[in-house]
Amino acid sequence: IGRSNPEIFFTDREGRRNPECLSWGIDKERVLRGRTAVEVYFDYMRSFRVEFDEFFEDGIISMVEVGLGPCGELRYPSCPVKHGWRYPGIGEFQCYDQYMLKSLRKAAERRGHSFWARGPDNAGSYNSQPHETGFFCDGGDYDGYYGRFFLDWYSQVLLNHGDRVLSLAKLAFDGTCITA
């Protein structure tokens, strides 16, 4: 699916894709053979639960780790070495796939500022330092109306993804000693 629709992966400002995990822009989009990403995640968890039911009942499986993003962490893949990132670079926003941009456009329209439907154009590159950018520097755009709107939207996408996946994990593992 990713080969025929690479938009399902996180994308940086230059159009470089990161296939480490699916973009959260498709959490509710039916682009995985008619299914959403969260439906696929839930089916995977439920299948695991059913297949290993006896191990849950016997207490052999007492913990399940649910991955929420790149490297299993609830974070954006904003610092990939394969795209040239090196510590202590600030990384790049990962909101340029068509699904994340669609979400950003809807959020900007709801706020009555359709011209905010874009990622920052002055946030630097993977190896920039905050003071080298117009967005993150002291008094930078991050602290203006657009910057606060963008960062609120960007962080809320992350939190919503975590809430969705963990809610489904709680449902998938209901009746076991596993808590989410």
C-alpha cells in the first residue's frame, strides 16, 4: 500500500518520507484497503488477544507494550538520521503528507484563518539550532497567533493519536490483567 500511496507516511517539508510508522493523518482515513489505520491497529491487538487467550488467562502474559509511533514512542519521527539529522539539531516538522495537510487545512478553516493551512516556512532544517530560525528564536513566530495555532494543532494530533490507540488497546485487552 505504501508503494502505491506513499502519502501514508510522515513527510517533511522537502517531501522526504519516513516509513518507520504510518502518518497519524490516516488514523481515520480509509486508505488501507478500505480501512483506517486505527481499525488495523485494533484488529491486530484483538487478534493477538484472541490467539494468545490461554496465556493471558494463565498469567503468562502479564504485560503488553503498545507502540504509539516511531520506535514505539508517542513522538513524531522528526529527527531521522537517514535524512541527515545529527544531535543537537532541532529536527523538522512532519506534517507535509496530504492527510496531515488536510487536517491542518480543516483546523485553519475552523479558526477562520485558511491562510494558516501550511507548515512554518522559517523553522529551519534538521540540523538547525533554535536561535538560527525565525520560528524558534527568542521572540520568534512560535509565540505569535499563527505559531501558537500551529503548535497547538501539531501537538493535539499527537495526543489524539495516543488517545485513540490506547482506548482501543483498553478495549482489545478488556477482561485481562492488562491495563491501559
